Amino acid sequence: MKDYNNYREQENKPVRTCIICKKKRPKYQLIRFVQKTKEPDILKKKGGRGVYICPSCISTKKFKKLMKKEKEEIKQALLKQIISLIQIGWRGRLIKIGYEDTEKELKKGKKGFLIIAEDIAERTKRNILRERNTEFYQLFTKEQLGKFIGKKEVGIIFVPLNKFGLKLKGLIAQYFELERR
């Protein structure tokens, strides 16, 4: 007998093929490029035919030959989009900033992830992560995070796991995938 619940989950996720390694993966795990201009389309919304590439294939010679793009250019485009989404999240009141607001959201039992400044105090980091299995990313300094949202310094950002949060999390994951390679 077929498991229709599992079939339905698989059916709803679009699958694309990486043009470098030819592996099929969910669309959200790949980086889209507009074929004519060879520009990265981070939000996957630009017009024109697109090609998809795994973050792990961006370091290959075949990618550089096909797209004539450097890994650093892709990383900068991803960072720019991450910053933009953080700003949109703050203006739309989708994210919470600061230790107290983050603590309140976590105590309410809200699901989400944290963006923690690289230069935050170890004690603060330990206190917020203690007794919680919360996913976190360290990406910017306190000054940089503050600058993005118009504050002096921001140490912690809480991002809920809604559609917005999943988009931001996907971009951060792609950035770290490129960082590792």
C-alpha cells in the first residue's frame, strides 16, 4: 500500500538539477542564475530562463568556465540579500532584536533561529542558548547588525520560523555552504 502522506510532501517541493554535477535537489538548496546575463538570482524572481547550481559546485573550474563568475561575487550577492531581508524583517516587525525580546519569544515557545553577533559576550551567548536547543548563526558583528536596522549595536536577533524566516535561513545556509568550500 502506498504512503500517500509522504508522497504529498515530496510532490509539493520543486526539484531542479544542478548543471555542473547533474544531481537533482530541492529548488531551495540551489542557487539560480539567469542564463543570458549570468547574474545570480538569489530570490529566484528575475525574469528569463534560469539555471541552477549547487553551492558546492561553485568552487569548480567548470562553473567558472560556464558562468565567468567568482565565488566571492556570489558570496557578496548572498550577503547583500541577507542584509536586505534582515532590514525588511525589522521594518515589518517580523524579527525581534536584543536579549530581552529574544528571551520573551523563546519563553513563549515560539520556534525560530537566532542570528548572534560574532563579538557578543560568551556569557550572554551561553545564557540565551542554555536549556534550549535553538539553532543559531554567527555572521556579523554587533556594530554591523545595528547598522543594518538603524541602531547603534545589536547582539542578538530572533527570527521566527515562518515563510520569511525560512527564506532567510535558506540564504544563510547557502552562504555558509559557500564559506566551507
